[in-house]
Amino acid sequence: MLARRLAAVVAVLALLGCTALGPAAAPHGLAPISRLQQLLPADAIFLGEQHDVPDHQRIQRAVVEALARQQTLAVLALEMASQGQSTEKLGSDASEDAVRAALHWNNEGWPWAAYGPAVMAAVHAGVSVVGANLPPARVRAAMIDSGLDALLSSPALQAQQEKVRVGHCNLLPESQIAPMTRVQIARDVAMAQTVARAALPGKIVLLLAGGGHVDRSLGVPLHLPPDLTAKTVLLQAGPTSDDTESADNFDQTWATEPAPVKDYCADFSKQRSATAAASKSKKEP
């Protein structure tokens, strides 16, 4: 097993050492993957993205292609699809429609135009793509499962709850903070389970997820088996701010160009107001 692991590592290092994706020659946004070799050896690599930054999805595709080219990619696991969904039964020539159907792809939540290239790169390389997120049918049960609270230390649980508050622009009633935090924990557990099941000696499971999910202090890494080695990368758009994850909680941080400024809290507030107005109108005679 060790010999196979070392052979796989050497192959990837050779690929990345001679690839044209180094800092001097890399296309826009792809220079950071020249640092991928520093993460090896590993059973899994987690890429934590900001969902609305195209550079991050381009990097994801480049990493998939780099690992797949040397046949060291075991599985591509996705936050963007639910546990139980897989392309395993599809051939490497499968169409995008067939892949979306196999993954039960939700294009409204996760635009295929953004994530499809990385997914199809894996499929065309003969690598299975699997959903890793908590299935929607299990969300309600997670909300009332107080046992999930015990999976984090008290400081980590408080930090995760604060992230839920801030992530919802401090507009959620306090009574919803604990249930929403449990869903976040349950999603991390589901992703960890998926990665652990997909692990293969001498190969790498690649997980694509949001930056918060791959945080070593709060997310998926906390729920992995102790004998599984995972390395985490935060894809960070622009300079660090109060809203960005702490670089100390990741093995590497790959900086990309700043994302366009958007007031998500204003949008979230409008959505809540519209939902409340619609609910009120239904109740009125």
C-alpha cells in the first residue's frame, strides 16, 4: 500500500512540476494550483470555494483535470448534490443531461454553467462524481436532533452558531439559530461520511464545498475517521476581511481576484419581506 501511495504521489508531483499552470504561465485565476503538490500525500483534498466567484470554479476544474490525468483521483465529491446521487453507472462518454439527471442537479441552487465543467472533466476521465450533502428529506430531522450539538466542542458550537447568525444577516429569530446550526453540522457529517466511504489507497478524494464546510476548526475535517488524512484549501477572493475565514484553519489559502461587491443582506431582507407579505395575504380573507 505504501509503495502504491508513493508511486501515486510521485506521479502527481511530476505532473504538477512540469505543468503550464505555474505562476508565470497560468491563465487568469489558476496560478494557485501550482501549490497543490505541497498538500501531498493525502487521502483527500478539500477545496473550499466562495460560490459566486467564477475563478474558484475554474480552479476546481483545473485541479480535477490535474489529478485525473495521472489517474490519482478516486472520486469527485460535491456539496452541490445530495448523498445517494452518483454518476457511477454512467460511462465516460455520458452527456451533460445524463450527468445532471444522475446527480438530480438543482440548477437554481447551483448553476450548472459554473460547476458543470469540473463535473464533466471527472466524468470524461472515468472518475465517479458523487453527491455528498445532506439529502433534503433529512433536514427537518437534523433540526431537532440535539445530539448533533455534542459533535462540536462548546467554543466550536458557539462559533458555528455565530456564523449562522451572520450568514443570515442577523435577521433570523434566535429560536432558529440552534436548528439551523444543527443542519450545518449534519451537512458536514454527511460530507465526511461520503469522503470516508470513497477513500482508496494511493488515490485522492476531491471534495468541492463552501469555505466554511472545509474549515478544520468547525467543518467536515472534524468528522473524518482518524486514519484518513485530508488537506484543506480555502479559495479566497481578494484580501482578507472580517467576513472571510481564518487562514489558520486551512492548510493553504489560494488568493484569487476580488469578487464584485454585492449586498447579499439587502437581497435576503427583501426576500424575507416578500415571503412575509405573501404569507399574510394568504391568511387574510
